[in-house]
Amino acid sequence: MKYHRLDQERPVVHHQGTFRKQLSLWEAVALIVSGTVGAGVLGIPYAIAKVGLIPGVIYIIGVGLLVMGLHLLLGEVAVRTGENMQLAGLARRYLGKSGEIVMDVVFYIMTLGALVVYIIGVGNALQAIFGGETFLWSMIFFVLATPLLLRGLRTIKTAELLLTIAIFAVVVCIGAWSSPHLAFPDWQFINTAALFFPYGILLFAFNGTTAIPEAHALLGKRNVLFKHAVIISSVITIVFYTVFALVVVGVTGFETTEVATIGLGLALGPTMVIFGNLFAVLAMATSYLLLGVSLRDSLHWDYKVQQKTAGLLVSFLPLTIFFLGVKEFIKTIEVIGGVFVSIEMFLILFIYLQARRHAGRAAGTYQVHHGLWMTCMLLIAFLVGGVYSVFSIF
């Protein structure tokens, strides 16, 4: 009798010009989680410490559920469309050429902003380990990372899932290490003046919209599994962020730093300074390279910019923004998340409304119940948060 491995029997799907095996449910969950969880997690504890532990935890759960709803609606768009498209393609299909341009502009600004965040954050983490000037360490990181980005480093894309696994493992280690030091003496503290402060930071951390169409494409036509994958991955992310915030704020309290591992090191001693901040450097450096290669390839493929020129633009535009004075880790995350991620999510909601009216395929077993009510609720939430973020800039 012959036995066959299950993954060998799995059907294949055509994805990004190649044929790949369909994902299982848990592989799809891993894909979405890895496309969501990243270096943004390092800024969450600071936001929670500012607003207060109880409202902060409610904030994490609330924003997480809002983004879960958005991901479910985006998943329905992918099912109704019946073709493998990323956000720009969906915007072109349902909002026209102008919608595609706006989506592209928002994507490029978000990505460039995130690259600036990582230049700032890596400098802060390296300064915590080695001392010296933060600016100098940011420049050293830029000098070391730029040749890798210019060469393409396509294989770094395979590190995304490994990075996410590493982040989970390190947080478990940090939790175990920190547990004897947990104390919540100010757990009743609520800062109403900072009530909207965590919005942009959390939206930046929860944003994983590009992973949803990709998961749909690699699951084939198994729409029930696709819906389950979106829900499970959202719950995992919410729990993970909540636990990480509780652990860090439970140790550092009001002394929580913008890059969470820096404050943990100050509270728990030299070993945590090295361990925690090396983890932060790894997370941010890998995210920097992943995003940089993605942006470089987008300029080269979509706009026919010569590859070397595209690489130089992706390298030096964030550095120029950094030199112009954008050097605050949390403030930059807040602006990107609160303003530009909000705009991206507005566009996705309009895409959903158009897809319900004009898509050629029914959503079938995937259809989101009360989708219109959910859309209205999300529009209000993103509008209020986005308006606050715009006014907070000025």
C-alpha cells in the first residue's frame, strides 16, 4: 500500500505568475498574521500607558474588532470579484482610474513613512544597547541596510513568517522573564486628555489589508475556510497585542518608552537591554527590508522605473524625510496610522459598497452578515479617528 503526504495531494493555484499549492486553514492564518504583526507592536505599550490600562485594553480589542470587520468586508470583495487582485487592482475595478491613483499614493506614503519609522526605531534600540547618539546609529543602520535593499534581497521575503514566529517566541520569553516583576498599582488610571491618542498607533499595528487578497488567492475557492482564516487571525492578533501591552506596562508603568523594549531593559537590567533591543532591531530591520524591496519592485513593475533608480529612490527618500526633521518614533506612527491608514480603509469600504452593487459574482457562503450596517459603523469610526489625527498634527 502506498501512502501520500497530504501536501502533495493538495490542488495548486495560479498566483503571481507561478503555480503554488493551496494553503490549509492554518497556513492561511499564518499568512495573514505574518502580514499584520510586525514592528508596530513595539509602540503599542507606550500608547496604552498614556491613556490608561483599562481604556487601553478596551482600545486594543475595539480597534482589533473594527479591523477584523474591515478585513471580512475586503474578503467579501475578493470573493465577489473572482480574480486575484491586490488593493490597487480592486480600486481600479470598482472606483476607476482616479481611485487607483489615490490608493497608490496612499500606499506609497504609508510605505515611505513606515521606512522612516524603522530608521528612527532601530537608531533608538541600538543607542539603548551601545550608547552614543541615536542619530548616528540610525545612519549606521541606513548605511548597512541600503546595499541589501539595492541588491533586492528577494530571499528576505521568506523571512516574514519566521520573523512573526520569532516575535511570538520572544514575547513569550519576555512574559516569563517579566512575570515576577509585574505590578499594576495604577491600573485605575485614565487619561481622558489622551483618549484618542492610541488610535493611529493601533491602526498602524493592526493594518494587514494586503494579506487578505493574497490569502484568498492561495486558498482557491474554499470560501468558508477563507472566512474562518480572517476571523482566527484577527483574534490571535488581538490576544497577542493585549498580552504584550499588559506585560510591558505591568513592568514599566508610566516609564514605558516609545520603543517598548528600551523601557523593559531599563527596568529589568542589562541582559534585557541587550536581549530585548536586539529583538527590536531584528524586527524593525527585517520589516525595513521587506517593505523596501516591495516598494522598489512596485516602482519597477508598475511604473517602469529603472530598477537601480527605484532602489535609490526607496533608499534615499525616507532618509531625506528623516533629515527634514521627522525623528519621533511614536508621532510618525500616529500620523501614518491615523491619517493614511484611515484613508486606505475608507477606500476599501467604498470598494466594498461598489462590489456589492456591481460585482459579477455572489458572495455565497462567505457573505458578511449585516455588511451595510458594519460599513456605516466603520465609516463613522474611521472618520472620527482620522479627523482627530489630522487635527493632532497641527
